[in-house]
Amino acid sequence: FDAVMERVLEAGGDRFDLLGQSLGGWLAQCAARLHPQRVRRLAIAHSFVLEARHGCRFRLGGRVLRALPVAVLAPLLRARISTALAPLTARDPEASERILQMLGPSLRDPGFRAMLVAQQRILAASAAAVAAHPPPALPTLIIDSDDDPLLGPGLRAQLRAAWPAARTLCVTGAGHISAMVETDRFIAAVTDFLEGDQG
């Protein structure tokens, strides 16, 4: 986790804007909470908030991932990705299928599983690392959807409660992937937020 934060800070320069989606949205929040003097604006899309007590969940997740044979894990991952892609599938089945076909070999690659295990370690470490650092007061945009299959109403409400002064955009029917389903609207919202006069 420390190495991830170092890479974020190195890439950003002295002060920077951050945009993160899903897991990336949580890591963007971590950077903002640990280094608020470096972050100018924060945009969070389809993400969540973790607490220190959640660490055990991800440590268990890592053990389960290591124990599952790739032949069992691959179809489970494909099903989860298919669920996330459902709004895109409804609009453009061919585009959704292209993504699944592109990801297919990776899902069967043991290296991909190792990456997922590493993600679980990072999530566990991050939950503990930011526990003593509440969200700072800085310009924030939250983008979510009313039908996100991976983040239910409770998790979406928790994120908004963590950043009570945030500007919010709920993209109806976009699931977990508003940037892919409502691309123009997503880009316009983020651009307006980043270029706006917000200090």
C-alpha cells in the first residue's frame, strides 16, 4: 500500500487532481486523506469507504483466492465482470462481448490471480492506514448509479456521508460503469468539476 501511495504522489507532482473509479476511487481517497496538502480536487466514481475493521475481510479474501484453482476462479470472475457490464450489454452487446473476449485469457492466467491477491493485501493495509485520517475538506465529486450491482445503496450512502460537502451525480441505469455507458455525460461532469472555480 505504501508503494502504491508513493507512485500516486510521484506521478502527481506538487499538487494534483485525482480521479478514481471503484478500487481506484478508494485509493484516490486514501491519497487525499493521507496527503491532503497535495490533492487539489478529488473525483470518485462508483467507489466505497473502508474502515480498519474491514481489514480481516480482505485478508480472508486473499486466502480464498490463493486456494481456488484457476479453473474454478476464472468462471466466477467472468460472471462478476458480466454483472458489472450488464448496462453496456443492454445497449451494445457486441462491445460488451469484445471486452469479455479480451479479458478471457487473463482470467485463466495464474498471474492475474496473484494480482487479485495483491489487491486484497493492499485493501487490508489501506483500511488500517487511513483510519486515523478523516476525509479532508477539499473539492470533491462523487459519481454513482442507482442500480450499481457491485455497490448497494448502503455503500453508496456511506461514501456520500464520508464526503458531505461533495458535489454528487447519480447516473441512472449505468450500473458500475457510467464512464462506459454514459461516456459523454461522465466526461462533461468530470471536466466541469476539474475546470471549475473551486479554490
